[in-house]
Amino acid sequence: MISALCVVIYSISPININKKYGTLITLSWGLLISGIIFFVASNSYKVLQITDIYSFLGVCGVIFFGTILAFSFYMRGVDIIGPTKASMIASIEPISAMIFSYFWFGVKFVLLDYIGVFLILLCTILVSKK
């Protein structure tokens, strides 16, 4: 429920500021400020495990592809199709992650996984109906 609340907040709250300054600037400042605050507040600088070029490239990949690029595309989608439709499409992301993990990593799933997929799809369908 907290996650759903956060999705609503970050999908709807920046609409006016995005119109004024643009999605990229708003997103850049938001990620920079929150990244600095989290880095200091979590004391993660004490346990930073970048020991070679591969771990550095891995961290850079997660930051760029997994955070900046992914969230930029999401926020651009919110600008184009609106927060309601964008949130509904984003709710299917766990299913795509499940499918990719099956094909790329050979992950085996149990009955509860399939029940979760069914519930996600059911909620998405129910919310999209008038």
C-alpha cells in the first residue's frame, strides 16, 4: 500500500513543475538531491564496495539504465499519456520481470508466483474498466 501511494505521489505531484521546467530538469534535480541525501543518511559511503573497474561499471549501469533512463522514460510517458494510464502500464512491470527472469536466468516459479501474476492482471483489468 505504501508503494502504491508513492507511485501516485511521484506520478501526479510533478505535473505542474514538469510543464514549467521540463521533465528532464525536474527529474535530474530530484534524483541528484535525493541521491545525495540518501548517500549521507544511509552511511552507504562506509560500505561502498567498488574494488575494480567491473564493480564500478556495474554501479554506473544500475544508476544510468536502471534509474535515470528508466525513470526518464516513465516520466515522459506520464507527460504523453497521463498519470493514470502510465501507472496502470507500470503495474505490469513485475510480470515482465518474471518473464525475462524465466527466459534469461532459467528461474522456476511456484504456484504463488502464478497467483501473483493473476492478481496483478486482474487488478489492472478491474481498474481499467469503467
